[in-house]
Amino acid sequence: MAGAGGLLALGLPNFTAVVVGSFVAGWVAGRTGAIHGAIVAGVYILVSGGFNLVAEIGLVKQGSAVLLPPMNMAGLLVADVVLLSGAAFAGALGDGLSRVQRRARGTPDDRST
């Protein structure tokens, strides 16, 4: 896949998975939903970077560093900022909606002190 369509097809499912995971983390965490959402995104970035590292080590072992694709640092930075922002927002949203649900049920919000 080449172009913006390929990038969207590869990136959108990952972004969606991280945002849903961040929402759930924020829902469960309560008070610090945005932080837990950002932690989910950070763990995803580290794990996917590790898989990418292993794949690139395999390419280098096959031939030389010439086989490696060029590094796009600006693209990586923008993607990570978008991912962290979306995850923090989803975590905060999960936190807020869990508080609304607890108040509607009359459950004491012991985490708000």
C-alpha cells in the first residue's frame, strides 16, 4: 500500500485500539484518567518500537544497512503526539463518564477527595 490511503489503512486500526484501551483505562482509573490513557499510548509506542527494532535487525542481518528504509523523524514525532493526545483525551473522557455513571447510581465517589 502506498500513499495516504495505505497510511490510513495501517494507522487507523492501531489508533482506534489505543483510544479504546485508553478510554477503558480512564474508566477504571477514576481520577487520573488522562494520565492512564497517556500511559496506555506510551506502552503501545514502546512495544511497537520494539517490534520495529527486531524487524530492522533482521534486515541488517540479511544484508546491510542499505536495506533499511529511510527514517522519517517528523512523521514519527507527529504520529506519537497525535497518539498521545488522542489517548489522553479518551482516558479523560472515560474518567468523566465513569464519574457521571457513579453519581447517577448514587454510588459514593470515594476517589474525588
